[in-house]
Amino acid sequence: MSTDRVNGSLYTKIENGIATVEFGHPASNSFVSELLDRLAKEFAKLAANDEVSIVVLKSEGDRAFCAGASFDELVAISNLEEGKQFFSGFANVINAMRNCPKPIIGRVQGKTVGGGVGLAAACDYVHATVEAAIKLSEISIGIGPFVIAPAVERKMGKAALAELSLYPTEWKNAYWAKEKGLYAKVYDSISEMDKELDIHLQKLATYNPEALSQMKKVLWEGTEHWGKLLLERAEASGKLALSPNTKQALEKFKK
């Protein structure tokens, strides 16, 4: 059952060296700033936990994986500091995932938009279902996927980033996302995915944690500057959020 908490929910279960992190929000598992902050801190905590060798990232329910950032908070941005703070949420989570020495395995059961695509891209290996279509809708509301772009480009390439970004109203299906490298495997159903995911996790948990950690370093080589880069992108996004064009585009989302 999905959470009804307005600030979302975050639960972690650790068993046999595997930490399962599950987030949720009543608005299609979207992220308010508080929930992003909690998730970034959770990854940092797991990074330092010697009892954990593998991390799983999943969301609640059987429909959307993640609807991105909270529109209510985006619409409410009134100054540059608020804008930078808002967009820094996903920057901090992606950097926490990048800095975590444990491989992060994603479980994507349904559609994912914007920042949710960034989360999937920041995972080291992703299992998904045929329902896990993706979309980067930011340009259509006057901003851009600038904070998550490095993660998406790293996983899928610049051409795929351009295809997603410059046709922001078009959904790309799960097989397209797999072909481009975002997903490792795509399944016909959640039950089939969870069965294979469990097998995969149990195998990974038996491997040398030091080898897994070294492999993680190799996978993320060349991203050492992201700590600064993503926050610069957050500030640039915050400025765009205050522009007249963006404010006008967001009017339709006001309640």
C-alpha cells in the first residue's frame, strides 16, 4: 500500500548484506525536498555501514516508479536561493549514490519522469518492467534536465539525452531505455522482475565486498567533479525557474 504522507516515506531494510531502500509519495512517488534530503542522507549512512555490500533502490506500489520533483514546490519558488535549494535535492542524491562504495541496484516497476530518470541513471544496474516508460518533460515547462543530465548522459549517451530532452512530451518505452543502456533487463511483469531481482541480489551478496567496491569506483571514473558541477547546474536551474516564460508555463499547475 502506498503512503499518504505529504512529505513522503522512506524505509530501509537490511538483510544478509543487502539494504533495500524504499521511497514513496502519494503523488506518484514524486519527491518533495524533505524526502530528497532524507534519501541523500540514507545513502551516506549506508555507505559507512560495513554490514551492507549491496543497496537496492525501489519505490512503493505497482504503478509509477517516480514522477520526479514536486510541482507544488517548483511552483512556489520565489527567489534564487529557494530555486537553488530546490534543484540541489536531486544533485545531492545523485552525488550520494555516486559516492556510495556499494553497488546500487534499481528496481523500476513503472513510468518514471524527470528526476526519476536521473535516479535510475545513477543506479549501477537496473531491473525494470515493460511498464517502465521514461520521459524528460523539463523543457516543456521552461527549465531543463540540467542537474540529472550528467547521470543520464553517462548511462545513455548524449544522443539519447538529446532525444529525451528535445521531445519532452514523448514517452520512450522500456525496451528503448534498455537499448540505450538505462535498463539492464526488462521483464513482462513485476512478479517476474522480483523473482530475477532476488536471484541477482543473492548472488551479488556472496561476492567479495572489496571487489564490488573497486568495481563501483571503476564504473564512476571521471565523475569526480560532479560534486561541484551538479550544484552549479542546480543554481542555473533555479534562475530559469524564476524566468517569466517558466512562471507562465507553470501557471496551469497551480492549485
